[in-house]
Amino acid sequence: MDVAITPPVSTADPFSREFFADPFPVHAALRDAGPVVRLAKYEIWAVARYDEVHRVLNDWETFSSARGVGLSDFKKEPPWRLPSLVLETDPPFHDRTRKVLNRVLSPAAMKTLKERFAAAADTMIDELLGRDSFDAVPELSEAFPLAVFPDAIGMPQGHRHNLLPYGNMVFNSFGPRNELFAEAVRDAEPVMAWVRAQSERKNLSDDGFGAQIHAAVATGELTEDEAPMVVRSLLTAGVDTTVSGLGAALFCLSRFPEQFQKLRANPGLARAAFEEAVRFESPVQTFFRTTTRPVEVGGFHIDEGEKVLMFLGAANRDPRKWGRPEDYDIARKTVGHVGFGSGVHACVGQLLARLEGEVVLQALARKVAAIEIVGEPRRRFNNTLRGLASLPLRLHRTQ
Ligand code: OVM
């Protein structure tokens, strides 16, 4: 006899301002409700436990990205922008693009950037040490990626701040068509044409990531129409994410001074301290998949063509997986965290993100004795990203 098992249902809205202000009680409730939960408000499925999030991320054949990794199902409504050739695709088509990006963002490529990035971080921290106090969001977590990443791409000078409203818009677009999205579209409207122009070969230097992507046309790996689209992926995914990641690390190290002192004692922990901040805050909070077949998850039946929301941030603090998940601990074994995703779509820029995090935290560890929060930190709400609008800091110089 078939027994209809009704799945747990939640009325939570994970795209509301109340949720963004404090997502953690809702994360816990969703994890505790069951291995999958029905979100009544959006008529979708959600997974918030580590095991299920990891499973969904690692079964691309069942949980597809090609119908969009946001709430919108590309099969039911036309995509609002041309779909990404890497994010919003499945193998084997995905792998073609991914191979090019893997090469451009490879360990070997990172080696050539490391010294330059480290020098830029040292200069920036030296400058900030000369100030009484400053807002670490615009002046460090935004300023650093904007100082190094467009150069690495080979973009022309000027207007680089335009990348921020553009990224903010795209990351909001993965959620519902709420007020946050509408606002972000209004903010990004004036920079859309500029962003498109930045992806063209003629506007890129001969020695950056951009030129390397365009070079994949000559090898037959990409078509002429595809190359600017792949550059677009870098411009979209490479700034706001690392801004949120650096902000997360700075916020952690200023809230947990004993952890900063551990880092000062051993600056070699800079990379680990950044990684733990990515687990702890999960700058990218959520992505969706769409089921390609009927599937069972944790004993519950999900039909074909269903949207499944993955709470990366909840998985990264699941007590079923992590000891003392609410502690920011730079000595923690963070291996397995899903802050950069997992599986075939795992963040292709994660080595670049880690390099940026490492050099900034190394500079802090070497030059700064204490990080003081001197004003009220404010969050920036986004349908996908968890980040800050403001973090007023004072840096105390190492004697
Ligand atoms: C892209 C893209 C956009 C946003 C995020 C992302 C996290 C990729 O256009 O390919 O990955």
C-alpha cells in the first residue's frame, strides 16, 4: 500500500528583509523540519541540511542548472538576460566553457598574480593605517577587488565601480521579482551598456583574463559570439562575491579579536582565516536547481520540473556536520564547506578569491595590532549575497 507522506512545510520567506537581518533561526528551523522542506510562499522545495545540499550540488543530472539557478524556471518564462554559458548550463555543454575558465583561473595563472596582489594589499593597509577611522566596506572590501581584479582581466582604466551595481543586480535576479530586485535593476540600468562593452576584445588588453578567453576562439574552444559572454561571467561573478567575502573576513576578525590575535601570531593562517569566514558567513547564501526527473530526497518525493532551493549558508552551519558551527575558528578544518559550492559548478574563481583574501589578511596580520569597530555595522540586503553596506573600523598599528 502506498502511504502518502506529506512533506514538512514552511511559511518562511528567505527573500525578505526580516530574514536577511537574521537568517540563522530560520536556517535552524528549516534544517530541523526535515531533509527537504516545502516553501509555501514560492511553491518550491528547499534543502538546508549539509548532506542534502551536498547531494543536490553533486547530482547535476537530476538537479539541473540549465533551467536557471534562480527562482525563475527558464522553461516556463524566458530568461531575463542571455543565460550564462557556464553557470546556467549542464554538461556536456557546460564543460566546454568551464575548461577555458579553468585554464584562465588555474593555479599557474594565480602564481603570476600573487606578488602584484600582495603589494596592492600592503599599500592599501598602509594607507588605511594612516587614517583615524574609515568605512571598511567601500575603502577595503570593495576597494581591493576593484583595484586588482579589473587589472587582471585587462580592463581599461576608469568607471570600474560600475561593476558593483551590475553584480548586485545579477545576484538579486536569482531571487523573486521583489523590491530588492527592482531597486537593483534601476541602479544598474545606467551601467549596462558599459559592462557589455568591457567584454569585447577591442576593449581588453593583450595580457589579461579577457584576452585569454578571447584566445579560445582561435583554438576552436569558443565561438566569436561566445567569448564576450564568458568574459561577462567574470565581470558578473568576480567582484560582488569577493567584496562580500572580504567583508565577511574583516567582520569576523573584528568581532572575534582572539581569532585576530591568533592570526597575528601566525600570518601563515591567513588563507585558513579567509576560508573559515567564507564558511561562517557564506557570502553566496543560496542557489537553485531544477529537477530533470522524479526523485526521492530524504524519503520525500519530488516531481520532475521542480525548483529546489539550496541553503549553502545553512549547510555551512549545520550542527549535524560541524562542531560548534556558530564559532568563527581559524584553526577549524573547513574542508567540505559549500561556500564555494561543490561538484561540476563549484566556484571556478575560488583560487582567485582565496588569493585576494589571503593577501589582505596577511597584510593585516603583519601590520595591524588590533581591529576596532568604531560605529554600527550595517548589512546590505541582496536576494543571493550576504554582505555589508558599512563597517566602520579603526586599525591600530603594530609597534
Ligand atoms: C555568470 C555568473 C553570474 C553570477 C554568478 C556566477 C557564482 C556566475 O554569469 O556566469 O557564479
